[in-house]
Amino acid sequence: MDQREAVAFRRALGKRIRVLRVVRELTQDELAQSAGVTRNQVSAFERAAQRLDVVALVRLAAALDVSVPELLDASAPHQ
């Protein structure tokens, strides 16, 4: 994966996190608290301004009630 593909992937993942959060009617604060990260991190993840580490990825998936593969799959329907 080259740099351009990596940026596109992070943007798609950030959009997926935001859509799932909104569909579940969660604020960034609520998602952050549930996932054990800060609101600033949630915001940065959604904007693709910060890379997710594996721990944050797993925690966000759990907080959004999806599996990690589902969270990573931008083509999956928004549940």
C-alpha cells in the first residue's frame, strides 16, 4: 500500500467511524468514553488526522457494536 492508498484508507475508515457513531446517535464524547479514548482522538480518527493503533481500533469497534473486520470494511452497510 503506497502513501496515497494509506491516506484514502484512513479517510474511509474515519468516515465509517463517524457514520456508525451518528447512526447509533452517539456524540464524540459518548463514543470516546465508551471506547476508553479521548474526544479529541475520536475527532482526529474521524478526520483521518491521526492513525488508529490496534488497541483503539478494537475498543472503537466494541463501542460501536461491530467487529473489527466490519469496521475496516468501508463497503459494508451501515448498521
